[in-house]
Amino acid sequence: FVFSVASALTMKQLFFNWLSAVTDFFGIFFVLSWVFYEPNDIELQPAFDLIQTIWLYRLYICTLPLIFVCSIFLYVIFVYEENWPSSYNKTACQVCCNRFGVMFVWFIVWICGVIA
């Protein structure tokens, strides 16, 4: 959101980016409220159980495999980058700092990908 607002060239783009972020926030709020709502009326409980089941299966089938595949891909890239021949001439401190920095960046990228 911050990057999209900061890179807006016109007021129309700024308004559209702001409106997209606001509707996304409210959409996530309403979906989570709807999925985890427990109705007081017992007759409505089966309908809400069905909605919860469908939403959780969508999470299990669509979202979690994508997260795991992307995580494995990022891990393989990280390991390949760290075993590159240019890292053989570095001291242990340089290698540790480099690994920590790269892992931190990949962690931030992974979190942004999971949130998106």
C-alpha cells in the first residue's frame, strides 16, 4: 500500500490505490467475520458450518500449497546463492552476516507474498 501511494503519478491513481487498500481491508474483515461467526439461532448453524468448511477447504487447496511451493523455491534459491563460488573466499563472519542479511530479505519477501 505504501509503495503504491508513493508511486502514484496523478490524483486519480492515488485515489484508486487508496480505495483499493480500503476495500481490501474491509473485504478481509467481512470474510473473516463471516467465516468465524457463530449464529445464535440453531437453525442457521448448518449453513454457517457449510460456509466455514468451504472456506477452509479453499484455504487448504489453493493457498497453503502455493505458500509451501514458494517457500521451497525461495529456500532453493537461497542455498544456491550461498554456495556460489564467490563465497568460498570469505571469512566466517562475512558468510554469517551475508546469510543473515539474505535470509532476512527473503523472509520479508516471503511474508509479503503470504499476505498478498
